[in-house]
Amino acid sequence: MTRPVLGSLLLSSTDPERLRAWYVSALDPQDNSDVNQYGVLKFGEFYLFIDTRADVADKNPEPGRVILNFDVGDAREVVARMEKAGVQWLAELEDRDGSLFATAIDPDGNYVQIIQISEEHRKGM
């Protein structure tokens, strides 16, 4: 049996156009396309689908339940881009034993983490 691969996530919103524009502005996806009714953003080999649903609130009441982690090569550069886009930070960029982490809050209240893992930490994974 071939093992399953996690390749995408559906992020539902009451305002998917606003949410999609935020991700495009803040994180510069490789691809930004429309597939049927979905906005689809490609980050590496991962696809972020953005759509609307009637059963979600305007703001995520439990944003810590699922956190979108973006592995980046230069966290300082990505954080600077995000700041130009007007991002709100839950936790500003910090060095954790050589690895860099920052946590932003998207317009729907979801947590979005920027992670630059040090070579030393990567070897231990």
C-alpha cells in the first residue's frame, strides 16, 4: 500500500477573497489560481485551497487548534514582506536556539507560523 501524502488544506472563510488576498500579499505563493469555486495557492508541493462555507464564523474561535507552518529559507526577509503587508503578530520573530520563529494572525484569526530551522536542528529531525 502506498502511504498517503498530505498535499493540501481547505481554509474556509466568510470572506475568501479578502483571506486569499492576504496570503498572496503576505506570503507570495508560487501559484495563485482558480479551480472551480476554489482559490488555490501553491506553496512548494502544498496547496492551500480557500473557499467559503456557511458553517464558519467570521473569526476562528480556536486559532491554536490548527497552525499553518511555513518553512522559509530567510525568516527575516519573509517577516519584512509580511510587515509591509500590514500583518498582525501574535509572536514577533524570535531566535530559539538558532532556529527562527514568528507567528502572525491572518484576517480570519488563524495562526500562521514562519519557521526557519537551523541546520543543526534539521539534522536532528
